[in-house]
Amino acid sequence: MAGAAKKVARGGTDPAGRVAVVTGAGSGIGRATALALAAAGATVVSVDVDTTAAERIAKEVGRGGTAGPSYTVDVADRAAVTGLAAAVEDEVGPVGILVNNAGVGMTGRFLDMTDEDWDWILGVNLQGVRNGCAAFGPAMVARRAGHVVNLASGLGFTPRATESAYCTTKAAVLMLSQCLRADWQSSGVGVTAICPGVINTPIIDSTRFVGARAASRDRTVKAFRRGHAPELVAEAVVDSVRRNRSVVPVGAESHVGWGLHRILPSRAASRLGALDRI
């Protein structure tokens, strides 16, 4: 089985020997993905808004694989991401794999969210992914090789009354990924949207709880601590690169949500979304 897992499907990309850039690499899914890609033979460039976290994971990658330099970048800063792409190309080499993983969380009712709340989550979760694709995509398309993985979410196709901002950003990432896949497939560049369910990562510790949702913080944190290990998502990322997969739910709840999304009438989906399950 292990040998079969390493096979590269037609149109897929072998991580071995490739330069892989992972944003939000300092913890959680990003950290697990950086380590998984290194184990698969990639030279991993770790990017995070936290300098210490970026340097720490780069050292960790280097102990068992090939680590490129680490970079401190806020993915919401378009100029910084453009500069990152130029720096990696110059200092490490052509990028063959890009994982747009950096993201933030926010929960609360729509009327409790401020303009600043929306600007913040849109800047990181949506514009951050767009910035990465715009900065690294042209060189991949020009070389007619490479793979982009964008971290969406199971909430990208599962409406929830208390997650309007987060669901919106992740639904947009899912659609952007599908559109880019259609756009770039003739250029030999694959694009995957990974849609995790509940994953035990530090994102919950920095999630914004607004309005009445602040009272549910402890309950929500406990629910996430019982979530899937980030390594499950990392395995899906590497597999999606090798097999050039399109939309990849991760975790039973995400698979169920993806199935319901395709068969439920919108009225039923809205009723389910009104339930406060966490």
C-alpha cells in the first residue's frame, strides 16, 4: 500500500525534487503539511506571519528532509507575497508546489461583525489565497508544470448561521480553486481545494468570537480539541498533488457535508445551517 500511495497519476506532480512553498507553515495543518512534503522529497519553504514559528518549522523540516529558507510574510499584503515569490525563485529555485494554507477564524452573528472584522478575515482567507495564486501562478503556467493547493473548508459548502464570514471566505476559495483548475489545466498546472472538517489546530485559539458567541468559546475550543489530527489533512494535500485531485473533503463530517451539498434543497440546507451545533 505504501508503494501504491507514492505513485503519481497522470497529470499529477511528484513532490520529490520540487520546491514547495507552504504558507501558515508555523503550526497546525501548515506544519504537518510542510513535514509531509519534506518526507515526500520536496524542498520546503516555510512561510508564516510569525517569524519564530516560521524559523522553528524550517529547522524541524531540516532534521528529516530538505528545508529552504523561512520567510515572514503576511499573506494579506499583496506586495509582500509578490516579493516572496521573487525571493524564492531567486534564492531557492522554481516553485513546483504552492500550498495556500494561511487562514484565520471568526464566529458570530452577521449583525455583530464590524467592517474591520470582515476586512480582516477577507484579507487573510480570500485575498491571501488570491495573492499567492497571482504571485506564483504565472511562473508555473509559463513552465507548464506545478500544482497549487488551496485550503478551503467543509464550511465552504455547509452554511451556518454563526459562520457567515468564515463560510463566505472558504466558499470563495473553493470556487476560485475550481475556476483556476479550469483555467490552468491546459497549461499543465493542477489546482486542488482541500476542505477539512473539524481539525485540532491552534487556529481556534486565535479565532474571533464576536457578540453572543463569546460565551461559547470554551465549548468550541473543547470540540476542536476532539477534532482530527492535522496530519490527516497533510496526507490529503500530498495525495492531491500526486493525483491532481480537484475537491478533497477531509474528515467524515466534511464528506457528509459535501454529499449533502450536492443533493439537499436550499431550504433544507438553510434549516440545518440555523442549528448551533458547536
